[in-house]
Amino acid sequence: MEIVKFGNTGLHVSRLSIGTGTHGWAHRSEQTALGIEGLADLLRKGYHLGVNFWDAADQYGSHAHIARALRDIPRDKV
């Protein structure tokens, strides 16, 4: 996985990101439809393949999913 500098932040992230966003009025996504364990597993698998850039926001409704994935991944690595 290619790692790139993230603007002027001093962070280095994977060029590829995993989004957890919603679409449409229902505030749901294919990712959150996987359930907490399903999306957490997807995020962990991505991390082990080198994807350390995850997109999240309050309105996505995916914080519980991400928190579950972070139990198994060092917080400073994503």
C-alpha cells in the first residue's frame, strides 16, 4: 500500500481510504449495514492490508463500528 504525506499535518496515511459515510436521506450505508462486528472486521482487514486512513463523521453513525475495530488496532496507527 502506498503511504503518502497528509497535507501539512505531519501524518502519513495510505493513499486508499475506507469510507464509513452515509448516502441519501436514510443516513445508512452499505458499510454500517454490515453491523458493528461486520464493519469492524472490514476495517481490521483493511488495516492489515495497509489501509490506515478511515473516513468518519458524526452524521455517519459509524462511531460504534470504528470503536470496535480500534479495540484491536493501536489508536495511533489509524
